[in-house]
Amino acid sequence: MAEEWKEKIIQEKLGGKKDWTDEERAELCRQLDHDLDQHIDNMGKKKYEGGWTEENWREQMAEHPLFAPYLQEEGVTEGEAPINPLSEGLAQLKFDPDHNSPQEVAQNYKEEGVLQFKYKKYRLAVANFSEGLKQKCPNNELNAQLHNNRAAAQFHLGNYRSALKDCEKAVDLKPDYMKAVTRAIDCAIKMKLWDEVFSWCDRGLKLDPRDQKLKQTRLTAVKEKKLQERDQRKKAQEEKRKESAEQSLVNTILSQGVRLGAAGVKASSSITLADLEPCHPAAQGSRVHLNERGELIWPVMLLYPEHHETDIIQQFNETDRIIDHLDTIFGANAPPAPWDGEHRYQVQSLKVFFEDRQKNKLCNVNPEHTLGQVISDARYQVLGGTPGLIILVEGKFMTDFLSRYDS
């Protein structure tokens, strides 16, 4: 084919003449050189058309089988990118262990990971660097680079612990790997592991004692560690204060002989903070506590079984009388309850009870008594961290309700 092409050129230049001398051959060469030079000169003077521009480069690359996988549209995930048959075939050849040594395959995975990293596809980058490490090639330099590169991708994903481990492996393979050292420092800072920061800064300063950035980072870490230790001390003091307050709360309840739970176990042997956490949704966040005078403040539930209604008094001081709260809800100046259509629930006609669960009895409560007097009764049990009182009025329902209990 090449000979035919040459023959055609010669025929065109010599007008079909076949017998030509050495001088004619030399002249032909000079003409061809002259024509080539002139063509090159003309190319430089003409404006190049059809090339890639800032406006069309993405479309041009998208048509290229090797670049297309990296130019997904916005919103398309990595797994949704179409696989070009040509690029897939080239990749298989590129990573085929039958046609490449372990080092060549590892290098190819490294290059692929770097390209994915450049396009901010950090998970794919991690996958490629990991595949490169799986080749177990004998080149420590390359393996160190793979670990360091994977650390960079993990860092961008927020996986700082994994990134730090890769930095450690990179430096084990290449002790003078300053880039891995500085990345390890960045990871340790993100996790606020200031002792790790000191260690890595010292390691970096052994490699370059004049590195001012490392010196400044170490000084900053010293300050941050002092602040961290101060915060930890404050937290420990706060926890100790909280424990002391909770123990004081428990001791106060124990001193009153309050019984907790449906089993009716004596408070002195069973009371825990979990027993004091309200179960009723309306009482959540109102756990019993001590006020500044050392008085117990309870969430109290008032039950109206005739109408299947309840009220929650979230701040019921143990020194408050029952009648005072009932007067606030049902007194002359209070509007009637929306469920009390007949206006029967008036403070002077209310009957107050609590359940003696062990004997299945309803016990009368003197409304003039304080909450503390009621719940310290040996028959009373505080259920779900919330004392409860049953409110009834004279009538058929009250008679029927009382009949359910033992006399």
C-alpha cells in the first residue's frame, strides 16, 4: 500500500514519467519539502476551527469513550453512569493480571483513583486505591502512595479514623513521607486527639526541624488540650454535682417512707431514679425534684373516672394542700371543665381517694392534708414517678365505682 502511494505521488509530480535521473529525484525531494513547509506556514496563519472551547468542552469530552464515565449529569449517582463498551474493554485490559504485573495493576488502580478523586468521586477513589493495595505489589513507595491517597479520600468523606490509620501505614512503609504526616495531623485535629497531634508534629519536625507550620500547629494543640482538659474537669464537676443532687433527692424520698411501683416494695430497698421518671406523656420533663428549700416538687395526676379525663399538675409542692389545687381548678372563680356539662364538679362537692392496691381498697383523702401527708401514707404507692388522686362526686357513678373495691 505504501509503495502504491509513493508511485502515485511520483507520477503526479513527473507527469507520468517513469525513467528519471538522480537529479530529478533530488529535485522531487526539494519540491516535497517546500510544499510541506508552505503547508505548515499556511496552517499557522489560518484560524483553527472545530476545536474545543470553554463552552463546548464538556460535550466534546462526553463523546469520548474514556472521558464519558467522569462527566455524569448533576444528580446522577456514581452507580447510574452508563458503561461504555469501549471504556469497559480498555479497563479490563488495563487491570487484567494476566497482561500486567501486580505493580502495573496497582499503578493503574492508583491512576484511576487519582482521576476519580479529581472529580470528587471519593468513594470510587477509595475503592480504586483499595484494589491497588490488594495487589500486594513489592513496591513500598507505591503502596505508601496508595495508603496516603486513600487517606485523602477518606478525609473528604469525613472518615477521619480510617484516614488516620492509612496515614500510619503509609509512614510505616515510607518513614520520610511528610505528606502522610501532615494529613495525619489534620485527621487528629478533626477528632480533637491532641496527644496524637503532638506525636505527629514531633514526627514531622524530626523530618524538617525548621517547619514553622508544624511548630505553630503544635503550640495550638497545646492550648486546645488545656481547654479540653478544663472542659472535662467542668463536666466531671457537673456530673458529680448532679449525682449529689440526685442522691439528696433519693434520700429525701427515702426519709419520708414513700413506696414506689405496683409491687409495693418498701422505698428503702428499691428506689431508683428510673422509678421517678414520669410515664404519662403530659408529665414528661416534670420529674420530681427538690426546690431551693429542699422541698419535694412532684407531678401529680388527677383522675376523673366518670368522664375518663385526667389533669396533670406539673409542679405540686409536697407542702401544698390538696384543697388549694382543687380550688384553683373547680373553685367559684374557675370556669367549668369542658366535659362537666352539668357543672357537678364544684370544689365543695368533690370526694378525693387513692388506691390501696395491695388490699384493693379506695382510701379517703382529707383535702386539707398536704401532698406529703398523702403519699407518705403506708398504704400509698407512687406509680410511674407520678402520684395520682381519684376525684369523684356524689351520685350513681360514685356508688357503682366504689362497689368495685373491697369494703
